[in-house]
Amino acid sequence: MQKKYKYSEERRQNISEGTIKAMADPQIRKKMRLAKLGKTSPRKGKKHTEEAKRKMRKSSKGQVAWNKGRTDLPSPSQETIQKRRLKMLAEKNPSWAADKIGYGGVHNWIAKKYGVADCCENKQCSKKSITFEWANISGKYRRDRKDFMKLCRSCHRKFDRGSLSLAVIKG
Ligand SMILES: [Zn+2]
């Protein structure tokens, strides 16, 4: 069963507040990052037991994430978000990701040359999606800016499915 609490409720509250304050301080975050940089995680190669996982799930259920609703914390850049997304996609379906989005190849080329897509060129865009991607127009992936356009994820999917035509996009 659960261990007895080591700290009093008040002490716990103190630690919690201190941690939240420290996390909001860019200086402290930088220090922590530098201190950990280049070191192997103490958890590397270790796996939580099923029992431990079950406990973590149970104790975090219904808990509000520490960063929820906080607008004072540094948020990841558009580029970081994009990178994380690609990584997740690649983990789920490596060949699709390599094929569609391209690690290396022409998609990398366009992002390198013209930057991360940051808007949707569809004139009729519903503006609901805030994730933007380079979409290839001809399907031939030519190394040509004219063969690419910036689309939000929603318009990109529609374009790839064929339910959104180039004529509509270009208005
Ligand atoms: Zn759009």
C-alpha cells in the first residue's frame, strides 16, 4: 500500500508553490537545463513496473496539470511544435511520414529555404487550424517554390483528399 506521507500538508504546499515559482523563472529553467545537458537521464533504459504505472495513473487522475492555464510560461516555438509533430507521426508510421512529409528530401529543402510554414494561403480558409504545413501542389515534389504552398493542417488534408481544389485556394 501507499507509503506514509513524509511531509506535512503545509510543507507539501510550500514545495509545490516553490516549484511552480521556479518553473516560471527563465533563469532557473536555464540553469536546470544546463545542469542536465549532456548527462544521461537516471531513468534511461529503466521501465516503470505495471504496478508503478497503475499508481501514477491513479494519482494523476483528476489532477490539473501544473502548467494548465498559465500564460506566463515560455511556449514552444512554431518550429518546435512542428518538429514534435513530425517525430510523433514518424513513430506511428515511419514510411508514411517519410513519404508524405519527408525527413530529408524536398520537404526539408523547402522548410530550410523558405522557413516553417506560418500561414494558410487558402483564401477561403476557415482559420480554425493553427498548425501550418508546406503542401506540395503537383505531387511531383519539385524543388521549386511554385510547386509548394503554405496550408493549415485542415486545408492541407482537404487538398490531399481532393475535396479542396487549387482554384479555390488561389481564389
Ligand atoms: Zn487553411
